[in-house]
Amino acid sequence: MSETPSAAPLQRPETARPRERPSAEVAPPTADELAAIERQLVTLPALEGGIVRDEAELGVTLVYGPGSGPDASYAAMTRWRSDTWPDALATVAARMRADGAWPSLLCCGELDGHPGLTDALQRQGWVRVLTETVHWVGQAAAVPHLDPGLRVEAVQVRTIAEHEAVETRIFGIGRDQAARRRAGLVRALETGRMRAWLVRIADEPVAVARLSPGGGVAVLQGVGVIEGRRGQGLGTLVTTIATRAGLALGSRIVWLSVQDDNRAARSVYARLGFAPAFTWSRWLLAAESRAHGSARD
């Protein structure tokens, strides 16, 4: 299918109700809610068929796949003593190598309880490859009024393949992962661990989003709009709908994670009331990063 040509931003009807924001203050996430957010962040790959293992002896949670390469696997939620973490880190790296994965670590800063860990990682030859900030909201904006030919569908098992194909198109996910991702997403839908939406204009799928509740918080992910339809308010629309759904399902907090250099997305989410909660980062052991650099190109 050819790309849809860029179009003018969709217009809001003059008869639409004013967009009024709720005035009530919402308390920031509690310590327990931050812990629930961290857990959701770490275990998101399980929704797509990834494997998550809590390794008490290693003091971490190991996450593998789906897919291959340094972006697919990592250790996270480190619970190490300050005087023993260097040995623990080396043990985790050895385990990941033995499992056929790049030694990679997801660090959630102050939530991990190791304030100096990232500085120490740099000294030991680890390389930061990604930095994102978790943003949260406790109330939803008004749903914008857009094109009358627009339709928002709740994704069902029978439409998950189309939803996954749109995600692949938007985010450039490897097609070799499609079957495993679809199977994981079907299981997540069937068990109630995930809800998803597909936005259409004149029957053309143009935007997607997912929501996964748990522990009193709900994570919003996979928000995307196809090229040629961006800048028309569709991302705002599907984000607002998913946020309202998360709050309606009983979650006090809805959160999402954004790369720090993605100014456009951060601006949109700020307008919707999302505020920063904490910053996290992904690290690779430099030797593996150099040896497998072509896998990341």
C-alpha cells in the first residue's frame, strides 16, 4: 500500500464543547506505585512473547526477547548490596553470555537504590545506549473532536494481526518477530493484561496504542501514527482515549516512557498533563557492543 499523502490538520467543529481541563490536583505516584511502574516497565516484553525471570540468587530480573540483539534482552530491578554489587554485576554479565545474550542492564536510578551505579558502570566499560523518562498523569484531558470519518476500534483477537502490522509499519519492527509478537499480544488480550486501539480514517488504519493495567497503575505504550498522517492530532486522540480507559479501569496513575531527545512527543504529553516521574537508562558492556555493532545498525 502506498503512503498516504500529508494532509492539513483535521479541524475541530465549531459546535464542539470547550476543552476544559479538570482543576483537581492529583497526588504524585507513591513509593508503591513507583515500584509498580518499574515492574511494568521491566516486564513489558512479556506482552509480546518475551521471557521474564526473577532471579533471587542474582538479585535481578532477567528479560529475554522477543527478537535478538542487544535491544532484546537485559537485566533489571537490581537489588544488590552497595559493597557487593561489582561482583554481582560480573556474575549477571556471565549468566547473560551463557544464555546467548548481550550483557545489558536497565537502570532506574534512585529506584534501584544504587545512586552511584551508573558512574561506576562507565568506569567499568559499560556504555549508555538509551535514556528515557517515565511520565505520569492522574486525570484525562477532553477527547478532541476530529474528522467525522474517523473511527476508533478496540482491538480484538481477530484484528490483532492488523494492529501488529500497523505497529510494525510505524516503529520499523523486524518482520521476523511478527508471528511471535502476534501470539504474545493475543495471549495478553485474552487474559486481560492488555487493551489496544486502532484508529481508522475512511477505513485506512492510521494510529495505534496499547494499555496494560496492574498494581494500581496502567502503562500506555505503542502510541504511534503512520507517516503522512502525523501532525493532525491523531496521537493526541488515541493517547487521550487510552488514558481515560486506564483511569476508568481503576488505575489511579497512567504512565508512559519517552526518549529524552524526542521533544515533539514530550511536548504532546506535557499538553495532556503528563509530568516526569523518574529517568531510566539502558547500558551495554562495551566489548559486546563493539563485537556486535553491526547487529544494531
